[in-house]
Amino acid sequence: MAASAASLSWEDIRLFAALIAQEGKYRSLAEASRVLGVDASTLSRRLARLEESLETPLFLRSTRGLVACPAAEELAPVATEMLRAANRFGRAPMVGDAVEGEVRIACPPGLAESFLAPLLPRLLSLHPGLRIILDSRTEVVDLAAREADLALRTIKPEKGPLRRLRVRRTVSSIFVAPSRIPLKPLRKLADIPWVGWPAGTPFVGARWLEKAAPEVVPILRTSQFSAQLAAARAGAGAILAPDAYAPVWGLVPLPLAAALLKKLPAFPVDELWLVVPEGLAEVPRVALVHRFLVDVFRGDLPHLVSTKP
């Protein structure tokens, strides 16, 4: 098992490291491709190319899913260290760094206000020539038409020449301002006022409350999620929100009685996808912002963003 550096692709090695890290958890390459945000045929082709370069098989397809061959187990620590070194290299300050120009990011308003607006100044301070346009319209922009260079979306795009990467998966919970914590765990959702979406809103969170407690009529309804968070922070009532938002807005979990928890439907799970057109993925300024967003949303968000007053 020997191969020259020139015959190896860094992208193939990166995908191998991602596969070996979850060895046995993927039932097929198709499932691995969905989780890793890589087209199934591309993943299969890159894995085959790496096996050809190394002249040895790396994974067996079995009823237990993808199983690492001895060669893959031997290479696993090497690939992991290469990834760590690449991350350190990517984050290192570069003398004469000339990354400059404009990058337009499309994302939902709540993400823009709660996370991107507070965190992007860190990136901009390291790259004075960089300019960011933060497009937080609720409408989905057309990346193929270059209405944005990057997009953060809560629904995975299925069509088009796009690179898709799931950067976060977050469970929602019920939160309140500290002043709203009851003396005893809540026994009925209707026993506390609520802040929510307008009636008929198609979002998962809005449908969850309608299903869990159809008798609840929020005392405040608004189509702006950040306004809901602000109202909940001010003590208006309880709110259903993804866990990452709560520390940013000074909210705490609402204690629920065990009997109530058993009756409730499963709490919604939100996914966040980072999407970039294939033709822009390697442009230096876009690649720089892409890497920054991956680090941000795969990191510990509550510790990155200061709590709002």
C-alpha cells in the first residue's frame, strides 16, 4: 500500500476521514452521502479513486453497513491528524493576506440577528478587504442566478449544481425568561401565557404547539422570530425555539412535569444547511467565508455569542 503524494487528492482523504470516523453507522454510501452533503455518485467515485491510488480496498459493504478494512483502520489516525493540521493551517494568520471583495450571504432573519451579525465582525477584523452583504429576506434566493454567493437554509436544497453541507442539527424546547419560571414543574401548557406564530403558519414550530395544545391561544403572535424571542425575554410568555437561541436571548428551559412530558409530541428538530454554487466554491473570498460559517455553526454557539441584555 504505497502512493505518491501527487496521486492523492486532499478531497478524497477528507471524505475518507469522515467515513472512518462514523464507520459502521452508515448503512450504505447513499446514506453517507446524504449526511456528508456530497452527491452519492461523487462519494463513490472519490472513494474508488482513493482505493485505486492506494492499491487496496478501504471499506466493505455488508449488512452492518460500511465496515473498515485493515488498511482503513491503519490509515485512520493519519487522516485524522492531516485534518487537524489542515484546520490549524486554515486558521493561521497569513502574512500579506489579500482576500478581498464582496460576499453576499442569504439566511433567515433569526439567524442573521442572533448569530451572524454578532459574529461576522470577527472575520472582517482579520480581513479588512472583505465586505459582507447579509441578505436576511424570508424569501428563498436563487443561487443559480447568483442572487447570493452563500446561503444558510433550514431545508436541504435538492436541485441544481450546488454544494450542500449540513452544519447543524438542533432540537427545539420550551423556554421562558428567568422571571417566568414557575414554583413547580408545569402540568399543562395552557397554564402559562405563550408567544407564537400567526395562526396557520406552516413552520414546524407553529404546527407543534397547535398539535400539543390546541386550546392555547398565544397572547402575542408575530411573523418575526426575533420579535418572538425579544417578547419572551421580556417575560411575555413561553416560546418554542431551537436550543441554540436560548442562551443568546437570556432564556431558560421551562420545567415540565413528567406526566406532561409523556403526553407531548416529539419536539421539532431543525437542520441547518450551508449551500454554495459549484462555480463559486473555490473563489478565495467565498471559500474563506464558507470555512468561517462551518466553524461557527459546528462550534458551540452559546459561548461564541454574548448574551443579549
